[in-house]
Amino acid sequence: MNAQERENEGRGQGGHVLPDDTVPLRPGPVNHQATTFRETYDSGAGNPAGERRAPIPSPAGEPIPEPKRSGSGASGLLKSSAVMAAGIFVSRITGFLRTLVMAAAIGVGTLNDSYQVANVLPTMIYILVGGGALNAVFVPQLVRAMKQDDDGGDAYANRLITLVMVVLGSVTVLCVLAAPLLVHMMSPDIAADPRRMAVTVAFARYCLPTMFFMGAHVVLGQILNARGRFGAMMWTPVLNNIIILATFGGFIWAFGSFTDSGVGAATITPEGVRLLGLGTLLGLTVQALAMLPYLRDARFRLRPRFDFRGHGLGRAMGLAKWTLLFVLANQAALIVVTQLGTKAGSLAERAGHSGSGITAYNYALLLWQMPQAIITVSVMTAVLPRMSRAVQDENLTAIREDISYGLRTSAVAIVPCAFAFLALGVPMATLLYAGADAEGARGIGYILMAFGPGLIPYSVQYVVLRGFYAYEDTKTPFFNTVIVAVVNAAAAGACYLLLPARWAVAGMAASYGLAYTVGVGTAWRRLRKRLGGDLDGSRVLRTYARLSAAAIPAALAAGGVAYALTRALGSDALGSLVTLLAGGCVLLGVFVLLAHWMRVAELSAMVGMVRGRLGR
């Protein structure tokens, strides 16, 4: 969740929700370019600044044609991108499997809502305390120290690790003691029910210490990234996911699945709470400790250092003000949605409609964000270093071309995925969450449908903000984030007040896309002004219009097929599988035919690339 990409962007790895688009790392002037906090969990990019620009790898692993520049390809970037893409894919898949086992163990109702609230707290607090600043300010200082200091930056890195551990250790102790207050802040509705409150506080006291290990994992991973070791940051979250899978699997073995036990806040035993809580804590602990062998391999020695003064840490802290404000805006919106979602879910469950609360929202969001994490992040991870170099060269044309390329290339997959969620969200959810109750699975499906169209502005926003990050500008993204957060929170509040409890959270999911639509309009105008009034807008708009014109009829046809098959076969696992396969084939076939007929060049290039790859 939610450190959110909620995060978290997860909405992220490590069982925690990441913010939607957390603070970026400033590109350093030397050595390896840095990435956003979400990307450190999802990818972990890097490119030696002295290298010439390499062809940008596509999600399928092949370069897609782009405007030609001078220079040759860099095999190091391609190799790193392959490691990142594999890590993203495996981590996302195991993270998604984790949610399926969670749903099978404790359902998608109020008990899981309690677990979700407890599990999002450490990520929120970690980011507020310093997670965003760590990435936006301190890591570039670390890169500079590697280049400029006689010891290769080892002393600076050890000071940074010591500072992070001391601060997070102290905050963790205070938060564990203040767990009841934090739960009340996140959900007054839970606090009003003594039994739910007791269970949520118990979960929180196991989950809150994970912020310490989360910080350790991030700072150790960034030290490795700065030394050109990208694999650890990508693959260690898989260990956490495996432990969570084993934990909830063990819960099913000991207490039975949710469909058999119907476990809830009033019936879960202290042993059950302890099992889930300790498993969650163990997962993040192992994820952090697994970084140590990689550090030894990189010949970095961990040594506590408390001589903080006079070594640049204080100055770096002064640079983090926009980072802190950025994070505060994200977290304020998260708190509003969490509070309203848990209350709406509780009201809906009392009326007999499970799968209508914050758990269903988070599960749908995780599935909805997967195309973004695999496609858009992969494309822009390679594009951002190119744009950063273009900024240094004051080459506005190259920056515009890279922004346009990132938007058009990612759109080939993002646009049909958005309409696929809209058309096939229910059979997707009823198939994947067949282990939970049928009503809860359908509730997740309705929320996934509401999220669907918003994937397009969400992806566009991600690409456009990379333009500001290439200029090392965090002030403009902060103001843009405030706009998105305000619209999201206001629209979520309106949905809670105006819609029936069963549909309130689905309305909040639609509000998420609305907020990013408003944010895209603002960010686009500001970036266009910075780049001299031109962002290749007509070409980009034409590509999105053609892709949408192909996707809408495809979604209508697929939705009709899905509706008919659901009525005929039902929505159990087998019926949902047949419905999803048939609807997916119809959607893909109609979309490709129409897009080919409309001569969408980007799709033709990708299809040709895939054919060539399969033919080898």
C-alpha cells in the first residue's frame, strides 16, 4: 500500500500501499540516474550519464523505433532494463497472488478492511517521516559523494544509513505505543466498534515495525543502485510476497478458508491475529536482510557513523521541503478515501453486500495498476535518463520527442487495457477471487470497472510528470499533486454522501480517474509552456483518439459476449474463466482489426516486433 505507488503508487510491493505518484529522485549530474520511490520498488533504473542514449526497450524486451539521435546503443542499459522488467513482472505477479490468498483466508469484508488499515499505516508514516526526502534529496547526494569523496562515498552512505535507522527506530517505537490513536485517525468507523478496534490495533502493532525494515530496504537498495547493482532492489520484494503467501496459506490450513469459516472481527482468535501479524512483519524483515549479501558482494561495509555535522546531511534536509509537502498532499487524500471507504464498506456489509469497502478498493486498484507498472513504468524508466541528458544539452526538441514517444508507445497497451477493465471487470474479479464469497468478488469487479477508464489519464500523468523531473523540478509536481488530491478527496466525499453505500466505493474509484484527468490538463499546460508551447500534442492526441475509437467498439462487443455468457454459465470459477477468455478474444480481435484499419503506426510497429520475436 498505497511508500502508494496506495504507490503505492501500490498499490505497491512489500504488502504495503504506495502513493499514486510519489516524489522522484533528482537526476544526479554524474554516475547513475535515480528513479521515483515507487520505481525503487517496481524497477530501479539506472544509466551512466556518460553513456550515449540507447534504444528504448519495449515491455516485450525489444527496441521500438523512435526518432533517431546521434550515438550508439548501450548494452548496460539493455541488460539493466531486462533485470528490471523481470523483477517488476515477478514481484507484481507474486504480489497479486498474495491478495488472492488473503481474500481466500479472511474474505474481502470488514476483517480484511481492518488488516488493510493496519497495513497501510507503516507506509504512510515512513513516507511522511522521510521516505520521500530520502529518494528526492539524499540519494543524489550519495551519488555525488561516490564521485567526489576519496572513499567512494562509503562514509556518507554509512552516515545516511545510521541517520535513517535512528530516526525510523525512534518513530517506530512511538507509533507502536500510539497505535490506537493512529487507527482512530485512519478510520473512526472502526474505532467506534470495540471488537474491530481491538483487532485492528493488534494488527497495527505487528505491522508498524515494518516501517523500520522498509526504510532499511530502500536505503540499502539505493546504495546498491548507485553502484550499478540493480537486481537486489527488484527481486528481494518477491521474498516478502512468498512469506505472506505462506502466512495466509497457513491460516487457511489452521482455521479453514473464509467460505467455510466466515471469520470476522468478532470470531478471529488471538492465535489467528498473531499468525497474520507475525507473518507480515517477517516478510518485510526478510526482504530487508536479504540485501546484506548483495552489499558484501559490492564490497560495501556497514559501519554505524554518528558524525552527521559538516558532511552535507543538514543541507540536504533543507532541500526536502517540497518533497514533504508533496507527500502530505498524497497522504491527506489517502486518509480521506480510507475513512470513507471503511465506513461505506461497513454499512454495505450490514445490508448484505460484501466487497464494497476499502479492501475491495485496494484489491481492484492493485489489479488496475498492473498495466501501468509493467508497461508505462518500463518505457519511462529508460526514457527518463535520455530526457535528463537532453535537459543538460538544452535540447528541447529531444525532450518533446521523448515525451511524445513515451505517451504514444505506452498508449498502445494502456488504452485497450482501460476498456478491458470496463468491459470485463466482473468476470476478472469473480475468476481471480473465487476463493472469497461470490458477492464480494462481484463487488471487486464493479469497482474495477469504475477504475477502468481512469487508467488512461493516470498513465498520461505519469509520463508528463517525467518531463518536470528531468528538469529536477519537484515544485511543479507538488502543486499538480495538490490539485489531484483535492479533486480526489472532494469527489470521494460526494460519492459517499450521494450514492448508496453499496456503490459509494465504486464511485470513489471513478473519482480517482477524474482527479487524474484534471491533473493531466494542468500538468500538460505547464510542461507545454516550459518547452516553448509545443508538446507534439496533435500527434499524441491523434494516436489516443484512434486507439480509443478502436477500443470502444471492441469493449462493447466484449461486454455483450460477457453478459450473455454470464447469464448462461453463471459466475463461478469455470463460468468466469470461459466468459473472460471469450470476451478477451473478442476485445483483442476487434481492437487489433480496427486499429490496423485506422493505421495506428505504434500498434503496427509493436505487432511487427512481436511477430519477429516469435519467428526467431
